[in-house]
Amino acid sequence: MAVLPIVEVPDPRLRLVSKPVEQVDDTTRQLVADMIETMYAASGIGLAAIQVGVASRVLVIDLQAEEDADGKPVRDPKAYINPEVVSVSDELSTYNEGCLSIPEQYAEVARPAACRVRWLDEQGGAHEEELDGLLATCMQHEIDHLNGVLFIDHLSRLKRDMVLKKLTKLRKVA
Ligand code: GNR
Ligand code: NI
């Protein structure tokens, strides 16, 4: 396993439309393992393959919502291969979103509160589930990455430019 470097804006790779995985094999599983390790190292709750420079429709999510008796988060990483949104709710929900590819910047994004998603697991098995809450938001954020879309694309131009300007400033002092 390996922690991989995370691609950040304005890297053009973040705008690519990732390709479906043709066959779920050991190469896919190795990518998933590296992505999970990278997600934890960066303290993220999700990661899309393009964020580590691989344009494949693979993402990993672990909300780490549960804690053990010592208050340590319980790890329960899940891989989603070729995920597809089947349907979305009319109801929207707003979260203060962040992105590992747009470090330390956050903004409120409204998205469908629930979505029905279909995907393959690491063994190639098919699943379909109705998601809601933070998982629905995170899933939509990650699937956006597979389509070259970032959370700032859901903001007004003014707010998007503010986020990008703050990031530029932050990088100058860093
Ligand atoms: O770690 C992350 N937190 C987060 C918070 C609210 C909505 C979406 C996310 S995903 C983000 C990690 C990331 O950039 N995934 O692509
Ligand atoms: Ni992101």
C-alpha cells in the first residue's frame, strides 16, 4: 500500500472525464488500497481516483461517523467502482463542503438530499442502494470528480472566484 500525492487545482487532470473500469482485477484492488491509505493520510471522508492522477471511475468513502470506546473513529472504508446515479430526490440538502484538491476551502453546496446509486464492489459484484445524509452528499461530490466537476462549480462565479483567490493567497504564504 502507498500514500499517493493528491492532485490540486488548477491541475487540468481534475477536469478529465474518467473511464469506466472494464474489469475489476488486482490492479483495480491495488488502486483501491492505495486510495484508502491516501484518504486516511489526508483526513478525508472520500477520494476519487483522478485525485491521485488515475482517470478511472473508482472512488472510496469512509465517513468515519462511528467511534470506539476510546473515542477513536472506527474505520469502515468502502470502494465504489463505476458508480452511477440512478435517481435523485427533489428535496435538496446543504452541506459545508470541502475538497482535498482545493485545500482548506469550504463552501455551502446544495444537492439532492437522497440518491439511488448503482456500483460494483472490489470483487466485481453489483449493488444498488438508496443513500441519504452525508453519504449521499459525499457520493455526489465524488461522482462529480469522475465527470471532471468540482464543488466550486456549484457556486456562483463570485463565490468560486473568492475560494480560488483565497487558495492562491494561502499558497503564497505557505
Ligand atoms: O474530505 C472531504 N470532506 C467532504 C465534506 C463535505 C462534502 C464532501 C466532502 S469530500 C472531501 C474529500 C474529497 O475531496 N473528496 O473528493
Ligand atoms: Ni473532492
